[in-house]
Amino acid sequence: MNELTSLTGEPNEASQTSPPMHVKRRLGLLLALLLLITSGFGVWLYNNVIANKPLQRVLSADQRNTVVKAHAHFDGWLDVHTLVFNIDDVSGEARRADVLRVFLQYAQAMKEQRLKKVVLACKGTRKFEMSGAYFKQLGSEYDTQNPIYTMRTLPLNVTAMDGSHPYSAYEGGIFAVLAKEMEQFGDFSDRWYGRDFFDLSGAGK
């Protein structure tokens, strides 16, 4: 009788050998890699569909928006309550109002999202933050609010990345206050993206 066959004629358990340990390890590593790639693609796809696609539609739907290039994603790609709006490029022909329009149109497109915070970034560097509630307000009011009013008040609703409030409300005569508020909006725009793309030694945009 074959030594690998039991007395009952059934194959011995020793003859039913399992894969060698090094094969099991390779299979485990391949499976882990496959899961990692699949989950990574899923995270990218979710960010692209929910956060970035609406922005790209905004940029392509309005001919005036071609002077701005930007992308958006959730913070760390996983925090769906924090949105990062990142400016990649601003044409030399663009004005501050163009960038603001893109941002407000995007806020309108994203107004149904439940966000706690929105980060304003430029070329990958985070510059300011605003609350998700204010971002939603900007989107909801886009069709009815005077853009000059938004320019005057938006800087009051942002915080620097260290948590400080760089801009404050002014009091006094209406024309003096208006001039100061527009000056603040210009400084906010320059600190957000202007210094990254333009020579600001001349006249402001």
C-alpha cells in the first residue's frame, strides 16, 4: 500500500498539500495592493464627481471664466465636510471680479452640500478659511445679491490659516467706509492669489 494512502484507501492529509508559505504571502500582498488601488480610485472618483466636476462645469459654462483655472477636492480627500477651493492659474487679463464670479458660481453649484468649512488655496498653499454656512449663503444669494456688496463684506467672513481675523468692519461716512471696504477686498484678493501670479508693484487689478 502506498505510504500516502490511509488504511481506508483515502488519500492521506499529507498528500493534500497547501500552497507554500511564500506563495500565500505573495497572494496576500497582491490582494492588499488590489484593495488599496480600488479604494484609492474610489476616493478620487468621489472627489472628482462631487467636488471638482461642478467647478469644471462652472469654468466651462461661462466664457468669461476662461481666465481662471482651478480645481476642488475635499480636505485630505476624505473629509467631506471641508472643501478646498484651489486656484491653479489666473490669466494676466483677469480681474478680481472674474475670480470672485467663479467662486460665487461654484458656491451656487455646491449650495446643497453640507459643509462645515471651505479652504481658499492657491497653487496648493492654503491662504484663508470661511465657514460652510457662509459659503452656502454666498451660493444661495448669487442670483440676487449685489456683487459690490459681496466684495465689501466677504473679507469680514474669512479667517487666516492661523485662526486670526485679518479684516474688520469700518465705521464712518458711507464713502469713506466703502473705500476702505474695497481696499480690504483688494488686499484679500492679493493675499489669496494676486501675489502668486501678478507683479503688484503697479496698479491693482
